Amino acid sequence: MINRPCLEFADVKRMAAAAEAEAVANRWAVTIAIVDAGGHLLSLQRLDGAAPIAAQIAPAKARTAAIGQRESRIYEEMINNGRVSFLSAPDVAGLLEGGVPIIIDGHCLGAIGVSGVKSSEDAQIARAGIAALTAA
């Protein structure tokens, strides 16, 4: 049997606060979603001014990063490079940059997905949240 770490609620709160701080510091109106390793929603924050659709996109990016165990931008790049057949993959959405997996000791514990600004800025916010976990 393999033992693996998992996220606790305190971890989720710490990451959410750090991601929010990054967004607020840059005056970015975004939605931040945190999911567990199975892609199940643990936290959702829609900051003031964030578009309503971001509340759908952020969790989709997070889920894609978690179950794929890689950044969601990888899928966007595959599709942009001509592998459009990947669009038919079952139960996968959020195929845009901004979903970043939470990898600790080689295990994917979940992911953070962000939506609302440029995709690279979404990913920057997600990484700021993850950095708060790994710095602890």
C-alpha cells in the first residue's frame, strides 16, 4: 500500500489566501479554485469584479491540472499545435493556461485554477498559492 500526503483544510486556506493576495496586489479581478487530487472542489473565491463565467472556468482549469497531473497549459499547447483530437477527451474541460497542479514529494495533491486575466497571469496567481504551501 502506498501512503501519500493529502491537503488539509488549513493548507487550502493558506493557499487561497496567498493566491488572493497575489491577485489583489496586482489589482486583478479573478476567480480562484482549489481542488483535491480527484478534481473535487475544495475552495472557490470570486473576487470583486470577476466575470461570472470565471466561476466556471477556474474550477475546470484546476480539475484538468489535478487529474492530468500537469499544468492545463500543456493541453492548450497540444491543441494549438494541431492535436485537435484531444478536444474529444472525456470529462476534460478547462484546456487553457491557468491550472497548476500541487505536487509534493512526487504526489499530485490537487491543483489551483485561476480565471479572469491573461492566462499567464492566472498561472502566476496559482503558483503564488502553491508557493505558500511549499514554504510552510
